[in-house]
Amino acid sequence: MNRRRNLIILITLGRLAGWIMLAVAATCLAIGLLGQAGRLDFRLDLLNQLCPLWLAPGLAAAAIAVLSGGRRRLPGAIIAGALILIGGILLGPDLLAHRTRSAPRHDMLRVVQFNVMKENQDTISAVDWIIAQHADVIVLEEAAGDAGAIADALKRLYPYAADCSTNGLCSTMILSRLPPTDSRPLARDDPENRRGLSAVWASFASPAGPYTVVGVHLMRPWPMGKQHDQLRELGDDIAGLPSNRLIIAGDFNASPWSMALREEDRRFGLERRTRLIRTWPARFDDARQQSTPFPLLALDQIYAGPGWATVSMRRGPSLGSDHYPLVIDLAPISADKTH
């Protein structure tokens, strides 16, 4: 009798779990459908930013609902198919994107991009790692507060700095070994990007020709919809820069599967070289400096014009910030090959 009762309880719990998983999958599908409405209302784009947080659980829950059998099998399969379709819409362009590649060359340009986080308590490791990269140009965000020591320590090797304000107090900056031929701050009323755009560009001369680097730090995707305004401002600010050897790098606080970044991909007219490289979070407890087991969102981006071929694109280690750094090697392409 007890064995039969236990079996009935297990079957009932299994069915209940199947219905719960179906409800979870349906909820994730509803989030995905609302995110698609972000094409019409940018405020809903936040749901696309969080795609990994609902797509994977939704697919897992739908699979469990299907495997649990009974009346849950068909709706579970439909929901799974719909989630796969939405996932393909969001992730497909990056998975299938053409990549301009090149073999290593002596005239490569190396750029390091890193949101060092103002509360960084591991600045020595960050400085040592950055120096070890032997970069030509470094783009830093949040290089203030405790992390201001990172920019200060790099001055010996990178004596030239351009930041996003006119008073030298902005924490979005471009460091270089060689002096820029020109530079311009692009901060909008709040250089620390709590309310406005935090960006700067600097142009350089090289044997392969001139090039320009833009450093960017956008606000977080809330208040919802504001990122779109900032990205449009950035596009307008750099519209006059030659695009062939243009490089844009920074913490966009926007994932490649968001409508905001998709729109900017079209506006920039450049190839985004960061394809689904997740960079956040590197840490989830700033006070105790505890690392996360793996990053979830691809918030840091690097774009480059058609005059550059990617030699390598990689993510660096956890270095006291909530973001991982990026390192890209670019090889110049002769003008006749870009047409």
C-alpha cells in the first residue's frame, strides 16, 4: 500500500513539475515576444539585452515539459520551436556574420579595451596585464576613483592621453605611445555617463596611413530606451570621421542581440569585430571581489572599418573589474583591396 501511495505521489509530482516547466517556458516565450516589440518601442529592448537569462531557461523548461509527456508535449514543442525562432532572430546575425580575417603581420595594430571599474581593488594586476599586452592604443572606461591608479601607472609607457571632457577629469580615455595628430572630447553635460554620452576620439599617423580610435562608455540600459538616444548622438558626432580606418571601442552596456546595437551596426557602417564575446559580469560582489563562474552578457564592443582585417580578437582575464577586458589585433588593408 505504501509503495503504491509513493508511486502515485511521484507521478503526481512529475505531472505537476511538467506543468510548472510549461508555465516557465510560456513565460520566457512571452518575454521574448515582448522583446521583439522593441522594434516599435525601444523601452522594451531591455528584454532583448537579457536574452541569455530567459532563452536558455525557457528552452530547458520547454524540453522538460515535452519529455514529461501527456497533454504538455504538444504545447511544449510549440513553445520550444517559437523560442528557437526568436533565438535565431536575436543571435543568428552574429553567428552567421562574415568575418574579415588576416594572418599575423609586422604592421598590426593592437588595441586594448577595458572598463576598469572605479572601485577596482586589484589595480596592480590590471596594470601588469595591460603592459604585458604591448598594445599600441588603450581605451579605458571608469579610469577614476581607485581605478585612476591604473591610468596613472600606465603614463610611463603611454604618455599621451585624450579624455571625453575638456578639463582632463573624464574617466573615458584613450592612451597611446605616440602623440595623436588630433583629438576631440564628446561628453554631453555629464562626462561620467550617468545621464549623458561619455566618448572621445583621437587620430594617429602610421606608416600604413592615418587612423582614428573612438572610446565610448554608454549608460546602462535603464531608464529604458535612453541608450538609443545616446547611440544616435554618438553616430552624429563621428559622422564626419573617415570610416575606412576608423575603430570604435568601449563599454556600450548593450549586447549584440539588442535592437539598440543592431540599429547602431547599420548607422556606423562598420564591421563589429566582437561577435558574442561575453564580458560581463566578471565579478558579482565588489566588496569581497568574488568572481563569477562565467560571464553572461556581451556588453563591450569593438568596431573597425573596411580598412582593417581582424588578426585576433580575444577576451582577457578577470582583473578586479566587473568587466573583462578585450584585446584586438588589426592588420591594415590597402585601399585598393577595400573596394
